[in-house]
Amino acid sequence: MGWLSGWGKRKSITLSRSSGAVTNYQMELAVGESSGSITQISGCENTTNWSASNASLSNVTGIEGTNCLKIAGSGADAFASYAVPSGERDWSKSPIISFLQKRDGNTQTSGQVFIFSGSAYQHYGFTMADDWTEIVIDKENPAGSSGIVNWSNITAIRFDANYSGTNLYIDNVRRSPRVHCEGSCLSSFDDLRFTTSDGSTLLDFWIESLSGTTPNQIATIWIEFNSIDATSTTFYMYYEEASASPASNGANTFIFFDDFERGSNGDAVGGSWTVTLGSCTISTDHAFGSGTRCCKLAGHASYSSMYATLTDTPDSNIALRFKEWKETAVVNGINMYLNGPVGSKTTNMYVDASEALRGPGGVSLGITVSADAWHYLEQKNFDWLSSYTYDVDYNGSAAKTGAAMGATVSESNTKRLGFMCADTTVGRDVYIDNIFVRNWRSTGPAWGAWGTEEINTEFLADTSETATFTDEMDGVNAVVYGDTAETVTLTDVVDGYGPWSDGASETATLADEMTADVLKESTSETATITDEMAGQSMTDGITETATITDLMERTYETESNTAEAAIFSDLMECLHLVDGINETITFLEYGTGAPQNPHRRKQMLWNIQNKHISLKFEHNQSGRGVHLVDCAIRCGRIRREDSTRFVHMGQHIKLKFQHNVAGEAFSVGTLSMQVNRIDNPSAAPRDVQSVRFAHQGSHMQLKFRHNEAGKTILLKSLAMTCNRTNNPP
């Protein structure tokens, strides 16, 4: 499975359609910017704004240690209602309602949730559980309804316990978008992308609007899914790419689309439209959502009207949606129609002076469209050639089923989509915006579960992570014969880049296996570091540097403890995972093979310098040499093997890997060498096979040079042996 190049994070979603596969199907998705896009309706800590019928209310300790609401049913049809405060009633961008619940008492397990807009409501069933359970309600799938629910004005939510003796406990009532970006997307949502199950084939989408304020915004997005099967089909949503350009495109997403984002205020409407009467222009007066323009149909003595001709003949598998704004003074408001195939009829409807939506012949459709505000109307479920009816949705709710069509469609006006302002008084205007035709089925695809956030393991730039591991190991007994093995696992929870709201986990395992025979001839230790890092959204040019300090103190005495302290510090700015640093060090006294004084401290250190990594060998006395017998090195982030060389730097020798072009890396496979003490540090560089090391105070130093401050090479492995000499050959 692929990953969209350059994007840092993604989440998966499954879709399915039980009644069969569909292709090129557009679906609406509410995407939150962060977890802050989830709104707490009621935490249930007290009974403020709650009322009950056939039940008593109290607060008891809930699942999270704070108060929850207890609804103790005292009769059939027992319920509790929460009155939504006036400033919190717009739920139009929150398709998901969730809450925690449990029950006890009566064995009744069937509960209901009612969501009210005034006296109109939709209701949803749920199963009451004996232990705390989260209930998630999709507002698009009600069990039933009464009236037209205005999701921009939700006045109450009610929980039914139903029977006497049933205790229903409620906590954390929330409304939310379907998914959010963990605070890692751009505030413009320009870095959103959607792909098929392969993780890389892009889908068309259109961002209709943004609501709220950053970092808690919600984006309303329409996505055209290429194919949704009867069984679960996986898709991905990507985010976290700071340099991403906008990809929202309504024309590519829908069958027909116009958001009027063109021209200047007062320009002719243009696009696909033919103006037949009056004045139809681009306007900046009342642009909807994230747009800056809409279409104005001006009040005019002879009306103002226009139409567009669809490419394909409308059938029963489409829906037409548009936004409308009617000024209060307008007497005869916006008219719209969609003409089907020849011989069918037209879906003519209009808003009258009293804001009532009417069909052909002035028949009321039972919808009041308030003035001086944007509303969306949608026509769907067309029966073009039999009953000549269609259904109407208003602001997200089913408003009218079986509305009658009007005049018969002829050859000359088939496939037309038209709008008109029927007010003949100049200055009484109507506006339309975001018109689109989409695929539609009476049984549409169902949203499945969203996956957890996945993080791109491709390490990019500008992310710094630090992990520090300290291991204090005290042996119960001294090492005599056999093996002493100790294994420590380090888990580094990184909260970086963004910063991340939830964090990411990395695991580094340090296995320390010590084998000693009373230090008769040598003390050998092998340390292997495995670093599995889940990388964040970074951009380019990565390095990783690691410093390992191993302080070993051992004595001959078998009766004393063996203690050692190992400190592992990893400054991670890496392009690749660490494959491991393996090192074996043998300490000998004066090159004779005898053990060195056990009370003296020995140290091997990889030290990160400004432009290089240096390997230092700590020894006892200044002037006492260390003889590095052989060294095998494999490293990356260098440019040309043939330019590798040793140069003098004051009193030390530096192994230098020259770069050709910044940013173009290649790897040296294995470099083997023998080096001796240098007595003439000013001498010219020698052949690799005979170059010597110089003293640096009390240590010898091997440095790897590269070209750019802040960039380091990755030393993937090092194997070497060295002895302690005063007079090296």
C-alpha cells in the first residue's frame, strides 16, 4: 500500500452500500481541525438546563470520577430533556451526536434520543447497557421524525429511559464532525487530500465552507468516491503538508457545478448560463461559506432569469442542490426549475412574499424559507415519467416528499436548470450560490469507522526529538564465568511538530550482553540499539545523530558487585531508521596482552561536533598512546567515495568525506584501515592505509567531516579493536 508523497499523516475510512456498488458518488463530510472541534453539549456535572418527566434527576459519580446525570424512571415514558442554550444551537456542521450511558434497575434495555428544533424532532434508538458504553448517533439516519428539523437551531435533546424502575445514567453529551485532523492540518484545510485504497490515487473533492475559529474549525467537504462496493471499501484522508496548494475543485467533483467565483462585482454572470431576462450578475454582496462571490438576480420590470443546459438528461439517480438568499422586501422571491427528459415535467418551485415555499399552481410545500439568510434547498428522488413527483430537503432535513411537478417538458427545453427573480421592483433582489448536481440513491452508502491516525515513517526536515536513557545496573554477584545478560526497553513518547495533540510513540530497545571471565584477558561488551521511529511531517534533508556514552567500571574481585552506568542520548533528525551501532572494544595494558589496571576508567565516546562526529578513546595519562589496530566503518550521508581522505587538523587527524553537491547523498560501504601514532602533525595527508592518529590531551580522536553545519553523517556500524601502548609501532 502506498503513501501520498510529502504528507505526514492520514486516517482511513470504510464505506459500503448494502444495495449494491455505486461509482462516482459524491458524499458530504464534516472534518474538524482538531479535537477542539468536538463540542460538549452537556458534561452532566449538574442538573442545570435539565428537566424530567416521570423521572427524578440527580448527580452521581460517573465513569471519569466526576458527576454524571442519573435519570430514575418512575413511570412509563420516563425521560429527561436538556435545553440547549441559545448561543449553542447551530448543529448544522455536527453530523455526529455521542454520549456515554449505562443502566440498572429494570431490565428494560431499549432507549431513545430525541433531537428537537422547536416542536419538530428526529429520534434515534439505542440499546442501554449494564456498563458504561459510548453511543454514537449519525443524524442522517433517524428512526423517525416529525416536522422539519432546522439543524441550525436545535433547542433540546431528550433521553428516554421509558419504564418505571429503570435508571439511566448519562454523561459527556457531545456533537462533533465525523473526523478531525488532530490539530495537524493547515487552518485553511488546503493540505487535505483523499485517496482510494491504494493510498496514492487522488479523489476529487470540494471544500464548501469553513465554520468556527482556528484551531477548532469545521470544514464541510464533498468528495467524489470513484467506487463504493456493497462490502466495505477503504479510502484515506491525508493531512499535514505545510507547503500544500489548494486542491478543492467543485467542477471536477460534481456532474454540474457553479460557485460563481469569477469576475468582479457587477460583471455578467457568464459561465454556463444564458440570461433570458433582466439582470443576472456576479455579486460580492452575500457570498456564502468560504467563497467571495455569488449570483445576483435583480428585481426588474420584466423579471430577471437565466438557465443552463445540463450535459446529460436528468434521471432518478441525481439530486440538485443550491443556496438561496431572499431579501425581506422581495414580494415574489426566487423561482427555480429543473427540466427532465422530453415528455416529463418540470420541478418548478418558488418562495412567495410570506417566505413560504410553493410548487406549481401555488401549492404549499410546507416549508418557510426565512429572509435575509442563506438556506439550501435540494430536489431529489425524481419520478420523471410516472407519478411526476420529487422530494425536497431544506437545510439538511427532509421537508417534503411527493411534491408535484409542473408543465410538460418539450424538446426545446429539456435538460434545463433555471432560476428567476419574479419581483418587478428594482432593488428587490435575490441571490443564489453553490449550485451542483450530484449522484444520489434512495439508499446511499454508509459511513464506516474511521481508523486511528497513521504517521508517515518517511523522515523529513525540521523535526527534532530527544530521548535520554539511563541504565544503572548492579549485579548481585561479580561476574566470574559464564554470561551476564541485561536487557532494557526504552519507550519514547514524543510530543513534537505542531505540537501533536496526542503524541506519537517510538520504541528503542537497548540490549546489553556482558560476558567476562574475571577480566582475565579482556572485557567485551556489545551494545545494540534498535530505534523504530514513527516519523512526523517533515520536508527534506534529514540526518540523525546519536551519542552513546558507556562508562564501565569493573574490578577483579569476585565478591564485589558489578556496576555500570550506561547513558544513551539520541538526538533524532533522521531520514532513515537506525540500523544499529555495534561496537566491540578490547582494553589491553601496554600492548602486552595483560589486563589494564581495573581501577582506572576507560571510555569510548562518539561526540557530536558542529560539522562532524568524533570518536574519542579516553585513557589514563596524557602522553600515553592508544594504538587503533583496525577499524571497519560503514556510513551514509557522504558524497563521493573517491574523495574520502585524512587531513591534519592541528594535533589530530580527520577522516574527511568530501561533498560534491549539497543534498545528494551516497554511502560508503566498508572502510578498513590501520593507523599509528603520529609524531609530525604538520605532515601532509598520507595514504589511508598508513595514516596515524595524533594525541588530543588525554585521548585520540577520529573525526568524520561533512559539508554543512547542523547536518551529520549517519554512522551505521563500527567494529574495531584497539590496544593500550606507550610506544606504538
